[in-house]
Amino acid sequence: MSIFEGFFAGIGVYGKAFQILFTRKFFGFLFFPALALVLLFWGGSWLVSFAGDGLAEIVQAKIAEWVEGISWLQWLNSTLGFLVRIVLKITYFFLFITFGGYIVLIIMSPVYSWLSERTEVYLSGKEYPFSLRQLIWEIFRGILIAFRNMIFQLLFTVFLFVCSFIPVIGLLSPVALFLVSAYFYGFSFVDYAIERKRFNVKQSVRYVNKNV
């Protein structure tokens, strides 16, 4: 199968996937990741605001000492405090958009692992005997894969960010960043089906790369 055939075949599967997703058995699982994402974003935003206020107060106190008695530099105090808060929030939003999905994957790993098995049973009728030891292994493996992919994506993101400052090459960085994100996020989700083949991490990497 060529890359284009695989691409269009993958797009075609989405129709059937949505049909399954909106059945009574699976519809409720839509709310689990959405709730986890909202809580994670809200909690992170609160921590960033709290940290930003504290850091801004420290910066403003230092600036106030430096510009004491210099009336025309008093504007630096409030301006730098404002900039500290804005920079922290922008950095948080960027990191959340890039890596927040992995945090949700790690948190939701037990649910996704079980849900992947239930989906295969729904599609094929093949039942898997319950094993607590196997379930724990699959959960741990899912967390390990998600964490591995997050680290690798971070490294590639930093590399592509540096490359974005290079003329001409920098124009391709957004496209490359999208492809990198698609690969690692796709890998993390596909692995929930691969894990039932009893592959270790290296075998999973080879399997995914072979079928990309």
C-alpha cells in the first residue's frame, strides 16, 4: 500500500470510528478525556497565575529599588511586572497545546487500555481473558510509551524551533512540526492496539515505523 493509499484509507476509517463512538456503549467515554483536559488546563492556569503574581512581585520589588528616586523610570516597575505575567502565560499555553495531550494520555492510560480492548471485542468478537497482571503491564507500558513520545517530541520541537531562524529552512519548520506531532501522537494512540501483541517498546517502535 502506497503512502497516499494508506492516507485515504485512514481518512475513510474515521466514518466507521465515529459510528462506533456514538453508540450507547462508547458515547460516555467522550467525557473522560474532555473532563481531564479541562481540569488539567484549569489547574495549570491557576498555578501559572499564582507563580506569575509571585515572580512579578519579586521583579517589581527589585526594579523599585533600582529606580528609587528616578521618576522617569518608575514606569519600568509596572511594565516589567505585566511582561513577566504575560510571558509565563504564553509559555504555559504553548506547552499545554504541545504537550497537554500527553499528560491526558498518561492520566487516562488505564481507561484507554481497557477501551481499546473493548473496541476490538466490539469489532471482532474476540474476547480476552481478564488478567490483573496483564492489565497492570499494559497500563505501565502505555504510560511509558506516552512519556517516551513526549520527550522525543520535545527534543524535535526544540530542534525545529532553532531551525526556524535559518532562512528558507525556517519556512518548512511549521510543516515539519505538524508532522512530528502527528507521528508521536498517532504512535501513542495506535500503541493501545499494539500492546495486545505483547510487543516491548523497541518492537512497537519498529512496527509503527514499518507501517507509517
